[in-house]
Amino acid sequence: MTGLLTILILLGITIAIWQMVKIFDLTQANRDKSQVATDKDNSVNGYLMLAFLGFIYLITIISFALWGDLPLVSNSASEHGPEIDRLMIITMVVIFVVQTITQFLLHYFAFKYKGEKGKKALFYADNDKLEFIWTIIPVIALAGLIMYGLFTWNDIMFIDEEEDPLVIELYAQQFNWKARYAGEDNVLGKANVRLINLDNANILGLDESDPNAEDDIITTELHLPVGRPILFKMRSQDVLHSAYMPHFRAQMNCVPGMITQFSFTPTVTTEEMRLNPEIYDKVRNINKIRNDKSKKLLAKGEEPLESYEFDYLLLCNKICGKSHYNMQMKIIVDTQDDYEAWLKEQKLFKNSLVQN
């Protein structure tokens, strides 16, 4: 790794020196007439611009042919997921159309108006009509996207208390997650990091005198009932983390000293998602790669890799330290009956405390 960094640094220094030499040559152009571009030079560069434009479009067509279905295949597992996907697709289409037009104009104009001997450039000192056009069109497009995004965000963040959402706390710390369920009363007990007491297993700092905390349940695995709204309350013990659940199109920062929240309704159980053709093919490809590696490991007398099985994951999407990459928790979306059965097996907070 050190050798690679050394090579990259030397390459960067070489490029910098080369660019400085080119700049110096350009400053000498007025003294050395041989440095002035000829009509032939301009013509070659004009055709190169057209060739590069063709290259861009060719790569775009190839990319669409091979991977163009990826942004359009939805594997979202929440009620608001399709709306987020729709917003993303509309944004990408607008960007693609604008990029296609502007790149064509940029390269075509570079060719059409290339320098020629005896040809003077036509320019406008100012043109109010043109300036209005190229200002108002982006304003309208951006305003439309921003307003659409705001309405989508408001719909996602709106919590209908009449739906009786299940309240769960996501507790972040370097470098793991804990989940705290509100129990039968569906009210989380008061908590503060100053109340953490490892001697009696109060690992999240719950207020032991708060009656609402007695039936809270602390787990290292997140189970969610399908079809029921979930309201997540998020805390961080140490640094800024970000609770990211990609398949549910959900993300919210976990900020030390404050409580943030996000809500969504799961729509696809874990078992159902494992049968999704896209997910099924992905798992099969991963296991094929693992099997190939396992054969090499077995040949060396080492342990083979375990088979991969799809699970929803809660990830940290903020670089929170050296083990950030490994900060994740499994999410299992169950049927209502399976969820209730699992919940009954969990230990209440009041029963998990170690008596001194």
C-alpha cells in the first residue's frame, strides 16, 4: 500500500510539473510565433471534440444497454419507498436530458466556431432575452424538483397518531446498534447517557425510577411487524451516526444530546423479499463467488466461507470511526403473529437488571 501511495504521489508531481511547463510555454506565445495555433491545429481539435462527443454518447448507450434497468427496478420494502424511487427517477431523467443537450451544444459549438484565419468571433456584450431564457428555465426546473421533494418529504415525515405507530428507539454507539421497544404501554421510558450503569446492565441509561421504562425491551436485533407503522426515536451515545435502512428508503442522523425520529410502514417481509427475483439473483451470484473462493481456501487447508443469505440491514451512513464499516444490525420483518411470538421471548428491562 505504501508503494502504491508513493507511485501516486510521484505521478501527481509529474503531472503538476507538466502542467506548469505548458503554462510557461503559453506565456511565451507572444514571443515565439511558432507557439500560436494554426488553422490545422484548430481543425484537428474541433474534430476531436466531435469524436469525444460521440464517445460520450456511445458509452451512455452501452451503459443503458447493460445496466439501464438498475435504477428502475424497485426493491423498496416500505409504503413511501415507491414515491422516493419515483422522485429519484424523475430527477435522473431531467439531469440526463439536460446533460445530453448541453454536452451536444458544448462540443458542437467548439467544432463549428473553431478558430480560422481571417474569421472574427461574433459576440454580444449583453443580451437580456438570452440571459432571461437560460436563467428562468433552470429556475422553473429546480423549483419543480424542490417542491416535489418537499411535498414527498412532508408526506413521509407526517405521523398520524391515530394509526398507533409502534415506538422503537434506535441507540447508536461506536460501533454497534441497540433497539429498545416501548413495551405494552407503547411509551419509551426516560433515558440519559449519564444514567448508564454497566454494573447492573443498564447499558442504555434508562431511568430506573420511571414506570414507563419497566416494560421496555432492549435487543441487538430489530424485528418489525409487516403492515404496521413504525416510529423510530434515535439517540447517539458518543459521536454523530446516521441510521440508514436502504431497502426501506429511510435515513436519519443520530445526534448526541438530542432525539431525532423517522417513521415508515414495512410492506414486505424478509421471507418475501428473499423470493424477489432481483434479490434472488444477487444472492445466487454472491454465493457463486463465495463457493469459488471456498474451493481455494479448502485447497490451502483453511475454513470455507459461509453461504450468504439476504437480510435487511440497519447501517451507519456517517464515518464515525475506524470500525464504521462494521456498524450494522440485522432487521427482520415478520408477520404479526411471528413478531408477537418473538417479542414474548424477550426479557423486560426490569427483569434484566442485575441486583447488587
